Amino acid sequence: MATQETKRYMEMQMQELKEACAVNEEEENPAPKKANNNKNKNAEIAKLYEDAAEYEEDLKSFEEELAIVNAHAFKEIPELLKEKFSTQERDYAQEIRTLLEATWTHYVDVEKTHPQEQLEIIKTTPLNEIVPALTQAFPDYEGDFESDIKEILVKRWQMLIAIKKEHIKEEIAEIKILGLKPNYVQRIYKQFHGIE
């Protein structure tokens, strides 16, 4: 019987030792498990905001570009955009030329409000010389080529801004559908990526 009690006593000590070791392990390593779970959870939440963040970045760029378009003469705009946004892979001069050619083609072929010669000048003249060339060739033009061309650019950038705002709205709506608050998801995104 003494051996039975001794055996039982040793089992109890062994059990206590196991529990003590387990407690010590939990005390030493509780954070990694929780941190790992939080990190995974935050990564999933941050992923929900990636598209919206990209659209917000595009929106900010478009708004800055529009400010340049509004504040400067047409001949300066392509070069200023290129300088300010040198990291962009966009060819602003080509974009502007394509936009002007398409708009003037519409004026000539569809609306029939402008002569073909104006379109030819736009196609063949360097961008920074288009306004003087048009003004010289058409001194009796009722409008102002500088304002008309800048208005075309402003409308385009306003359209790009409106599109990006709509995309952001759609992303926010999707986050809300998932039952999350957009501000919370945005905050997690910024924390996860170390922004701010």
C-alpha cells in the first residue's frame, strides 16, 4: 500500500511539474501566438483597403495635376506636369496631344464648328506653339484658343477625378457590406504598411 501511495504521490508531482512547465512556456511565449494571429488578421483587413488606397493615391495625383492645369498657361503645362510627376510613367505631352486631336476631330467632323485647318495645325505644331499658331492663322476666331484648350484639359482632369472618386465609393461600399467600418479598415491598412 505504501508503494501505491508513493506511486500516486509521484504521479501528482509529475502532473504538477508538467503544469508548471506548461505555465512557464505560456508565460514565455504568449505574445507570438497572439501577435501572429493579429498580424494575419490585420493583413487580411489591410488587403480589403488596398484598391481604395491605390485609388486615393491616383485621386491625389489627378487633383495636383488639375491644379497645375488651372494655374499655368497651356504652353507650360506639359513640361510642368513632366517635371512635377517625373516618377510617373506617363507621357503627358502625348496624352495632351491625343486629347486635343480627338476633341478637335470631334469639333470638325461631328459638330462641324471648327475648320479642318485648325485640326491640321494641332496635329503638326509642337504643343507649346499651338495657341500662337492657331491665333495667328485664325485672327478672326470668336473665342480664345488658350481658354478653349485649357477648358478641354480641365474637363478631362475633372472627369478622371470623378471616376476615381466613384471607384473609392465602390470600395468603401464593399467594406461596409462586409460589416466593417471603412475608417477602421483604413487605419489597419496604414498601421500594417507603416504609413503615417
